[in-house]
Amino acid sequence: MEQTPLPPLMQSVLTLLEKEGPLSPKDIATKLNKSGNTIRQTLYVLKRVGKVQHVGKERSVKGKDRAMWKIAR
């Protein structure tokens, strides 16, 4: 049974996470020139299909917690 290829944005997010490791949605959005909301929605879809996982939070320079995501293994 053949797997359906992922849409280009989802593939771009996965490729970026594979190359750079855990990133926040804001970091991904900046690197891919997309909005933060678009990336967050994409990450939640990728999580539902088992491609990525949430790995906790990191404190930003401004003192806010940022969710971090990585490739699911």
C-alpha cells in the first residue's frame, strides 16, 4: 500500500526539523516565511499523524515560554 505524499508545507516543516532539531513554531515560521498560526496548525496536523512531537518549552529572550517541536521517532 502506497503512502500519500505530504503537502509541500508539511514536508518543508519536517525537513527543517530533521536538519535543525527541535524548534519553536515561531522559529519555523520565520525560517519558512509563513505565519505563526499556519505553522502551529501544520504542527498539530503532523502530530495527529505521528510525524512530530511536542518536546516541552523553552524560555525565550523576552521571558515567555515557547513550545518546542521535533521529529517523532
